[in-house]
Amino acid sequence: MYIYDEYDQRIVEDRVKQFRDQTRRYLAGELSDPEFLPLRLQNGLYIQRYAPMLRIAIPYGLISSRQMRKLAFIAREYDKGYAHFSTRQNVQFNWPSLEEVPDILAHLAEVQMHAIQTSGNCIRNTTTDQFAGVAADEIVDPRPWCEVIRQWSTFHPEFAFLPRKFKIAVNGAEADRAAIGVHDIGLNVVKNDAGEVGFRVLVGGGLGRTPMVGSEIRAFLPWQHLLTYLDAILRVYNRYGRRDNKYKARIKILVKALTPAAFAEKVEAEWVHTKDGPATLTQDEFERVSAHFTAPAYAQLDGDDATYLAMRESDKGFNNWAMRNVHAHKVPGYAAVTLSLKPTAVAPGDATDKQLEAAADLADQFSFGELRVTHQQNLVLADVRQSELYSLWQVCRDQGFATPNIGLLTDIICCPGGDFCSLANAKSIPIAEAIQRTFDDLDYLHDIGDVDLNISGCMNACGHHHVGHIGVLGVDKKGAEFYQVSLGGNSGRNAAIGQILGPSFAADQMPGVIQKVVDVYVEQRTAEEQFIDTFQRIGMDPFKERVYAANN
């Protein structure tokens, strides 16, 4: 993973000093709320329903065991003993006091972490596949490109105050686990017929009030021009993006208003001024960054470990876990393992300080001291020997990481909702728990198969409900909390926005509604179909008829 040099470290430490003084001045009444607002936002500090929320950057989801232990320390000393992992592969603390935030940032700087540009109208944390560098279906490792983008975008003087927040995702595998289609810019690392590396560029994706799938504006961008082309895109957005209405300020609105073809023309015209300029990437620069992402010291193993396969045959619990939480690795004899943060009755994505410490210990013992944070709000050990999987599973059971539900209905993506967020219309966490309790039979869950269920407490869509196979949105009805259901969303290669099922439901109806949706799928599916396949084949009507029949 990327290691700071002396300049990186000094920049982060100087930012801590600056924000410490800014916070002192604000608390002393020398800065007004409007003056302090952009300062705190670009240091990751929100004002939530009950307390500040501090969002900490985990660049492209990669974190060391040492850094994870620092998060555990902060959770104990400055929060209420837990942290929350978000869909942006970042981590959030929901209960810090404003006076202590500069101290937290100072502790983070000790382990090369920060909260810079985790909020505000700037380029946020670049995200990618949680299995980057180890995925069996990987074409190109996207992590060096994410780091190139991170270094380019951090403190970029032109793009510090964009019309609205800006998100970039990079994918380098056959499958799209980075959801590039619903980002402001989505980059797919590809190779052309000559074997040269480049990027397929999508622009104008995003969720929120006006969900859209991004449009391709360039089929192949040579890698040397990545930053000059991104400069051109952001300049067009900065020039033409709306600033008079924050609900129409995202780049997706601009792309739609101009049309993708016209937007691409403007980018090409702007690119004339940046192409071949100082930001053009060289082989030396790429190799400098790539050197931080070399493979660990893998053992030379023949292939699938015989003991691992035998234990799967003899232990049903272990086999259930291996089916869902163990993933193919490009190196023979190794596997990637997802640590589930989705046991029933725990807010999805939450981990206690003890669990954070335990995850760090597992990384040191089993996976070269590194972890990944996933878009689905879980953790990953990317490099585990198959021969050690049984031992790992036993420890995971003790620490609450072994729920064998990755990709299943109870592996719910869920924002903090009305329990914390001042923007939320409704609570999200209790709905997630109620659904998890309804589908608590593991055999039944495995029979249902892969289903993405995403929950957001408001239209800001932090729970990515628009792209869930089943999406749930909290809405306000005359002061009461209700929930709107959508079906057919997809965040993968064939990204799609879900269709609204119909009128919304009260909270106590939601488990039953989801049960009826699942019942229709189970009745209608063919042997080879997953939920999304059946929905695409039979459409919305059978689900709508079943769900609303009892209410007519």
C-alpha cells in the first residue's frame, strides 16, 4: 500500500495545525457558522442529529493493521466504542466532540491517515474493487491508478470548490465491483487489441434525487492522458455546472442537459488545452506509484489445499462460510476472505473497538498486515492461505465476523438513517434489523441466493437504494415514517436504476413486503436464475400484484 514520504507527512501535519487553529477561532466566536462551514467540511466534519460526525478517508479502501488499531483507539477514547464503515470505503465516527476533533486528526496523522476532502464540494475518496490486485477475474490492477488520481485530486486548486461534491470510481476486472456506472466519473481499466492499457470513461452517473447511469464519453483513453482528460472533464463541469440550485448542481444534470455527445465535444475542446501538458503521465511516474503495490511474499503453492477441501466436506458450518465469505484468488493456494459486519441486530457496517483490534490481529496473522473496506460495508482479508482458512473461520466466529451471508439478502447496505443523520426522513437501521430477523434461516437464505438489498433513510441515497436489486427508501408522510420499495436496480456491469414498486409502506409492514417479493421470485425462478434475472424476465407486475393484493 502507499506509504507517505516526508512531504506527504508534512502536508497532513500542517493541515492538522491549521484546523486546530480554525476550530479554536470558531469556538472563541472569531469565526461565524458560515465561515467555519467550508473549513470543517473539507476536514470531514459534519453536524449530525445529536453530535458531530467525523468521516475519515481510507483511500480506495486499503488500510493497514496499524491504522486499524488507531481507529480502535479513537473509538474507545473519543467516541462510544465503535466505528461505522461507509459505502465510500471510508470510516465514520458518530459521537466525537468538536473540541476534540483536532486531537483525533493528530492521532490519525501519526499513522498516515486524515479526513481531507471527505466532504465538501470537492473530489472525494476514489473507490475501487475490494479485491483489487488479487481478483481472479482482474485484467489490470486499478490501485496504482486510484493512487495517481488521489495525488492529483488532493488540494487541486481548480477543483476545491466545485458546483457540488464529486466522486470517481475505478474498476479493473471483468466484473464491476466498484459500481462505476453510478459515479460522477467511472473509469474501467481496459486493454485494446494491441494490449495497451487505457480507460473506458463514463461521466454523469450518480444517485440521490435524480438517479442516473453514467454515459460513455470515450471508449479508450490512453493511460498517459488520464489526468489531462480528467482535468478537461472537471474544467467543463466547473465552467458549466449549475451553482444556483444544489439539487441541480451535480455533473449528471449537466451531462443530461447538454446530452452526452455535446458534453463529450466540450471535453474534447477543453482537452486541446491540457493534452500533452505537465499532467501527462510518464512511465517513470507510473512505476513510482506502482512500486507501492507490489505483491506480498506469497508462498509457492500447487493449488487448492487438500485439508481445506476436506474440512469443507466434513463441517457444514465451515462450508456455508466458505461458500459465501471465501473468494477466488489469482495466486494458487490463496483466497480472499470477507469479514461480515452484518450479524442480525447490529447496524450494518458497524464494528466495535474490540472488533477493530481483532480485525487488525487477523490481518497480521493471516493476510500480510492489510485489510480492505468494501462498498458493501464489510472488511476483507485479501491474501489468506487456503490451509489457514479453517483456523481463520474459528477465530472469526469468536469475534462476530463469521456470519455466512455475503451477497445474500441479510448482507444489507444501510445508511445510519434517522438514528443519526439530520437529513434523514426515516430510520434505516431498525428496518434492516427487522428484515434480518425475518430471514434468519440460513438454509433458506442460501436457497434464495444472491440478492442486493439496500436501504436509505432519505433521497440523498447514502445506502445506494436505487441500485439494490431490492431498494428501500425512507420517506416522510405528514410526520410519519414510511418506506418506498424499488426493484431491479443493479450496480454492476449492467448498471440500472430500480423501478418503484408502488405506494409506500409503514415500518411494521416492511418485513412482510420483502417476504412477498421473495416469494414471487422463488415461485417464478428457473433453476439457473438469481433474483435479478427473474425480475428482468418477468417484470414488475407479478411482484406488484402479490404485494398489494392484501391491501386492496
